[in-house]
Amino acid sequence: MIVKIIKLPFKAVAAVLAVALMALHFVGAIALGLSAIVTNLLASVFLFGSVAGWIMHQPPIMLIQTVGIGIFFALAPHVAEWLLGRLTDLTIVLLDFICS
């Protein structure tokens, strides 16, 4: 009985935090969906630009930079998706704590 009374304030804080995390996940998912279009386009531009530079015999350092920027833009949505997944895992743990 005493453990339930001790857990009650923590459950109230966890409920507020879970709602905030769900709202953050919703906003993040919308932003990720919209920005993925732009980052994929930028990745294509930089990677195709590096191929064009290679064909035109540009300096190797410039090719390495454009490939690196292209890979960064290609991987950025995947990293953001992974972070949103960890946010979802944290929310599930909080909801499990609230329901226990």
C-alpha cells in the first residue's frame, strides 16, 4: 500500500512527460517527412555533382567534399528516424510505468 502512495506523484509526472513526448514525436515525424524530401534532393544533387566533377577531372579534394556532403544529406533522415524510434521507446517505458 505504501509503495502505491510513493509511486503516485511519479506516475503523475510520468503522465505529463508521456503526453509531451508523444506531442514531440508527432511534430518530429511531420518534420522528418517533409524534410526527407529536401535532404534526398540535396543528396542527389551533391552525389551527381561529384560524378560530374569526376568526369570533368576536378581536384580530388573537391570530389571527396561533395561525396561527403551527399552522404550526410542521404543519411540525415535515417539518423533522425532512429532518434524518433528511441523517443518512442522512452514513451512506451513511461506508459508501462504509468499502467503498473
